[in-house]
Amino acid sequence: MGTEKRYIHKRISICRACKGTGKIVTFDRLDILRHNPKSFTCTQCGGTGRVVIYGETSITVEPFMEGNANG
């Protein structure tokens, strides 16, 4: 009996894979002292450090009926 409205919204968030740097830094397994880092462009954000996240919110509004008010 109520009216339902859906809102689709997008927001920009920091990339979780690279923590906003745009690069992924790795080390070889045998590089114990971590002297030779290898850096690659993050594939999740494409090197920007930011990603777009889409969300959906649904709101249902019920009409007010005078006889059914609580309080």
C-alpha cells in the first residue's frame, strides 16, 4: 500500500588494493631484506588510487491513517 522509491548513487572511495597510492609494491620471495621492490600499476583503480562505488537505497513511505497512530 505504500510507495517505494529506489535511489542509485555513486561515490568515490580510496582503492583498498593499493591503499590510494595507485601502485602495488611487491618483493621477491628470496629478497629477505627487501632491497629490490617491484612496483606495478594497480589493476583495480588503474593507477588513480580511487574507485567508484555504486550503492542503492530503497525507501518505503506508508500513508498516514488517523485511527492507527501509536502514541
